Amino acid sequence: MVSQDACAKSFLELGYIATYQDGENRLYTVNSGEFQKVKYTWIAPNEQDGIICVQNEEDKYGYINADGEEIIPCIFMNAYDFRDGLVVVMNEKGKWGTMNLQGDMLIDCDYENIDISYAPNLIKVEEYNYWGVLDLGGERIIDSDYNDISMGAMGTMLATGDYEGKRDIYDYNGTLLETYSY
């Protein structure tokens, strides 16, 4: 049994500690005060929103809570940690989508890449090697016509396309504010 005094305060605030001992993954939950053996080959070293990413013996990813209960089955080929109630997951075809804490798919796994750290309530998606932006409901805000889209100043997005020397500036609603040359 690991004493709580021996644990870093930040781990205790998370409510669990994941360890690898004698060839097995174990989960120590602060509530139970005991190590429990879990059936996963990998446990994420951190958690977000009370959810822990895990990988099973078939190399598929899913999510458990800090008590070790599976809340989203291990059906994904790849997955990231939750962030602000959203997570990016990859299906068996190698396409990415997003889901919420309840396991509901918000954006179907149709994209080559997805970035949810991009802007509040917006998701940057890559399709056919070009980037666009969707809202959390999957509605297109900016078409996937750009080599890159980055956050600009004061709630704007800067989109760079194939055309040399020009950039488009959008607001978070997808309204084109200005095109400029450099």
C-alpha cells in the first residue's frame, strides 16, 4: 500500500495514480486507497475532465474513470486525452473525429487530422491536405481550402492558401473580414 504522504500532491488531486508493477498495469485510486489490477496494456499518465485514456490488448483505445470503470469502450485505433469536454479519436480507417464525455460523436471520423486546441468552440479539420474550420455541431465555418489556418488577434483566424502573398482574415463566425497581400 502506498501512503498518501509518498505521493505527489498533483497526482492525489487527480484521484488516481497509474503504475506498472510485475508486468501489470495497476491503478491506485485515492477513494479506495488500494491498488487494483486493470486489464489495459497502457494507461495515460494524465487525465482531463476526470477521464483516463487507456489501451487494451488488441491495441485499441477507450476511456475509464478514476475508479477504473470503462465509460467509453476500447474501439478506437488512436485517441487523445479529453480537453474541455472533447476528445479526438481515430477510427479503423485512419480518419479522425471528436466526441464528448458521454461518448457521443460530435464530429464523425471523416478527417485526416483534427485540432481541438485551436479556438473556443471551433475545430480545425484537415481534408485532402487542406484545412478548414467547423463548429462543435459539425457546421462548416471555413471551407477546407487553406494550407494553414491559425488564430489571429482579437477573435480572428488567419487563413493562408495556395495563392502566393495573400491571406484571408475571418472572425470566429466564419465571416471573411479582409484579404490582404504581403
